[in-house]
Amino acid sequence: MTDGASPDETDEQRSRAEPSSTEPDAADGSEPADDESLDAADGDSLETDVPADVRKYDRFKKIDGGTYDRANEFLRERTYVTAREWAIARLCADFRTETGVEMTKIGENLPELVPFMTDTYTPQAVNQARASFEEKVRKAGATFLYGAMCDFFTAEELDDVMYEATEVAKFLLEVEGVELSVEEELETEDQISEVMRDVREHSAALRHDEVSCPECGHDIDVGEET
């Protein structure tokens, strides 16, 4: 029943009194809004509430909300960080300005930025996750470097460790949306191998009195700067 209509008013009388949905409005000559246009207007209104740089952000699109547990499990098996710490650390790097990290923007738009995150975060929670990520990276770095320098691993074993670590890192980058060419991958692996050879040589100088590497025979100046 239409508001204001008489209970005795027939459907035919009401239809004559109400404007047709297919005819222009008599007052302004414009077409009446249909359901689709109203829905579109509502959608536009919602989009305007989301900052433009958030709408354009296209990382993590390869993981949807239903795969958070799988992503978390993958990271826990191969790294020290959780999916939450990984995603927020990436966002903190991408939304860094001259005055600092836009933690409020990240927290308020977290589900929009990262499909597998379903809740918003306070700026304090964002900062906590970032700090946790940084602490774990530092500890993992110290652990790895000691393992490389203490002569626990052979050169071949250390190469295997580096290969596995590089593969995991490349996979995470690809999930974030970074496209790596074969040439870039090979160049990165060569650079890492070169760095690790230098680490082994200089660590040998710290552990031994000899002036040559105990493995390859390369002469080492123990007093040279690293």
C-alpha cells in the first residue's frame, strides 16, 4: 500500500496517480533513477571513502581471504614471520612518506589492501607487527651469519642453504606481485654466491692464524678491512 493512499483506492486509480517508471519525470524532465543506477551511486560513494592510493594498490592479489591459513602455514614452515607480519611489513615499506609510515591508513584499510586480511588494525597494532617483523629479521640474520662463519656448514651445504632461502624469498616477492625475469634471478643468485664466498674467506681469517683459506688456499690478509 502506498503511503497516503485511501484504503478504498483501486490499483488502477493509484497507477494513474503515480508517474510511470518508463516516462520522464514531469517536474524536471529527467529520467527517474532505477535500481541499477542507485546501486552504482552507492558504490561510488563507498569508493570515495577509500583513498585513491589504496584503491590502486595491487599487491597480494594472488592470495584471497580464504587462503590466509595456508599462507601463514607456508611462512611458519620456512621463515620466522607470520603472514600478518609479512603483509604489514610490506605495507609499511610501500606507504612510507617523508614524515614516517602511514600506519593509520594501513590499519583502517587493511582488508582492502591485503585480500587475506579480514580485520582492520589500530595504528598501534600495525606498529607492533612491523616491530616484530624487524626483530625477527635481525635475529634470523645473526643466526644465519653465525652459521655461515662458524665453519659448521661446508661450502656445498651453505650453497644449499642459500638456494633454499633465495627460492622462498623469490616466491614471496612473486606473491606480492613482483615479476622477476630469468636474467634478474640468475644475477641475484650470482651476487649472493659472491657475497657468501667473501663471508667464508673473511670468517676463516677470524678463526685461523693461517694467512690462507684452509679450504681453497686463497691468500688472506688478516689485517685487511672487510
